[in-house]
Amino acid sequence: MSSQSFEELLKDYFANIPKVGDLVKGKIIAIDKGEVRVDVSGLIVGVVRGPELFSESKEFTDIKVGTEVEATVIDDENENGEMELSFRVAGNKLVWSRMAEHVKTGDIVKAKILAANKGGLMLQSDALVGFMPVSQLNPNNYPRVQGGDKNRILEHLRKFIGETIKVKVITADMDDEKLIFSEKEVWEEEQKNVLDSYSVGDIVEGEVSALTSFGAFIKFGTNLEGLVHISEIVWQRISHPREILKVGDKIKAQIIDLNKSKIYLSIKRLIIDPWKKVKDTYKVGQIVNAEVHKIEPFGLMVKLDNEIHGLAHISDLSDKRVSDTKMLLSKFEVSKKYNFEIISIEPAEHRLGLKLEGVGKKEDKVEDKKEKKVEEKVEEEKSSSAKASIDEEKVEEKKEKKAEKKVEETKK
């Protein structure tokens, strides 16, 4: 068996490297961001990108990792040091023209999901590969990930790879090679007829499907979903919907707004506003033994009962001037009860002001300061008046002495 020297092997290797214009066969090993990488007979990896990705031949309209393809070498080394390959076809401009027409007409087209990244999905429709941002997903497919963890979002998106979905083309720019798809717009169009059967004010029954920091999503009807903003869950202030709700809860809600496919709901509007009768239970000056619900940098959120919460501002927790708010607040504990005095009730604004029992009212402090200033001003005026009188008396005294002196001189 003959053996070749390293020099001969190297010479044979370079002799087998494809040249510009060669037709080569290879296997697709990666698809990402509008670029297809092909392993050419185990010799070299080539890249197909931009206009070179497209072909009128059907064999290039359903490409995926592992597909055997043929391509033409158009550059033995591009700016990235890679061999440039092409699936180039004369119909490249025609395909872009069709996509531009879809944008104008709003046609629904089919697209296959090729890959996923943290920002969205790579889709192929016709002979073009484009992008669909996460924001353009069907709301039912949207990754509701707590805290927006990008790795968990990517994990969610990867589940859709290989699926064929219905989308609309919302951007088709051949010059910038920018092709953007939307699944959400298809969903909105399909939901329009369903939404026409609902009106603002309608009461719906549904199930809590997701909780976020800004509200709760409720599924109801036929694949419909609405948002209950955190401020529309209960009448009192809460930090997170999970304080009141959990996924799977069955609830009733009222439709308060319909904006295209967006449905806004309210749970609290189906409950009588407890603040309308707050003055029947609580009075200004009343001492209440109430629980500290939350400690904020500006004061204490106090729970008078399950429906009425109030605020004890930090300036109403001590008679002394507050120089260290953390130290003052550290004297209080969440869930512990303290005696507070109600200092204001504003039912329309859903506000109730409190002060720690025994602490002087801010209004009294202000009035004391005003009275002190008035008294000081009066004293100043009195002092000025007295001084002026003394000065006048001295002047008159001098005048009298001068007059007496003149009389004495005349007598002489």
C-alpha cells in the first residue's frame, strides 16, 4: 500500500478545493439570521446569504439542517474568510415583488419556522427567509416569562421550530434585504368577527391564564384573552396580582375597552366601591388599631380592613425632624398592629391619611410656625416704633436745649 507524503496530501487537498464557478454538492449544517452554511464534501464550509439564498427550484424552498443541496461557488473567500456560495436564481427580484405586494394587500401567507433566537423566529415563505419578532407572535404563543429571562424566552420559542404557520408580511425591503412577518396580525383579523359579538360593559366568565407585574390575563369565550390591569383587580392598592389571584382561578370580569384585538377587563368594577361608604365606618380624629401592610420609603401602608387601606406618611410617624428614614421605619414591622389616628379621608381619590397616635398634626406645626412668624413680626414693628419714638424725643430735646441757649444769650 503506497503512502503519500504530507506535501503530496496538502497538494491534493488544495487541488480538490472548489474554484469560482464550480458547481458543488454539500449538506446544510446551519441556518441562522438569513445565512445558510453548507459543508462541501467535508473539505470546506461555504456560506449562502442575501440574494444568493433564493431559487425558483422547489428543492430550495423547503431547506433545513441536513438537506443535501447544490450550489455555485461565487467567491473563494469573502470578507469573513468564508467561501461564498449561491442558490442564485433569476427570480430573486420577482419573489421580493410578490412579498411587497403581500404587504400592500394584507394577504395571509404560510411560512415555516426554521430557527429561533432571543428576539424572535426565523421564517421561510416562498423562497425567502425573514424574521418575526417576539412582539408579532400570536398572543396565545407569546412567551410570558417572569422577569423577561431571555434564556427561558429562547427555550419557549424553540418549541415552534419546524411548524408551518399563517402570517402576514408587514415589511418587505429588497434593498436592505429586510423581510418581517407577523402572526399577531392574522390573529387580530380572525378575532375581529368574534369580538364584534362583544361590547364594552359586557360581563364575561373566564380563567386566569397568566400573571405579570402589570396585571392578569384572562381567557374566555372562544380563544379570547383579555388583560385586567393591576389597578382594575381590587379597589385597594396591591404590589402584584398574585396577592389576590393565581393561575387557574375562575373569575368574572367586565369589558371596559375594546381596541382592535386588545381586550381590557376589570374585576373590581363588579364589586361595590367600598370607598363610597368609608365615612360611615371611619371618621377624621378616630383612633384605629390597624395592621402595617407594607413599608415604603415614604411611609407605611396601613390595612384598616380588607377593603380600606391608608397611608401614614413618614412625616406623621414622629414629632422629631426625620433625618434617617430607614432608622425610623425600622421601628415598624409588617403584619404588626399599631394605633393610628385618621387625619384625612378622600373617598373620591380613594385616599385615607393616618398619623401615629400621639404624633402632632402637620397642620398644627404649620400653624404654630405661622403664629410664631406673626408674633415676631409684631414684636419687630413694636421695637421699630419704640426706637423711632426715642429718636424723635432726642431730636426734640436737642431743639429745646438750643432754644434755651439762645434765650440766655439774648438776656445777656
